[in-house]
Amino acid sequence: MLNQAKLYTLLQAHDVFEKLVSFDPQWVGSAALDIHIEGSDLDICCDAGENLDTFQGGLQAAFGGYPGFKVKQEQFGGQAS
């Protein structure tokens, strides 16, 4: 299992934060706190603003070439997310 420093290096190697810079990316969750367990995912919160379509397009452009990548819009608390 990778530790926090190695996970951060991996995120940096794939330019994740640079690709998301327009959306104020923040690495959060158990991996960011280095309390993750085997199989934990990496959570990055972003500010999509009012236009989720622009955000979705940015994600698709930046990460669409990665195997298994997908984007979908959901409703949470009556709000598009």
C-alpha cells in the first residue's frame, strides 16, 4: 500500500492538480490524512461553480484517456452534483 507521500507524488506525476487548477482542487479524505486502508480511493474536491457542463468537459478533456474514467451528473439534496 502506498503512503501519503507516494500517493501525492503519483498525483503530481499525472499533473492532476495542474489539470484541475481552474476548479480549485483540494486533496481530501483518508489518503490525504494518511489514515487510508488498502483499497481506499483518492478524493479531490473541486469548485465547479454554476456550470457543471464546463466542469464535466474539463474533466473529460483532462482524464478521458485514462482506462475506466467516467463522469456522470447526480442529484444530491435537490442540487445537481
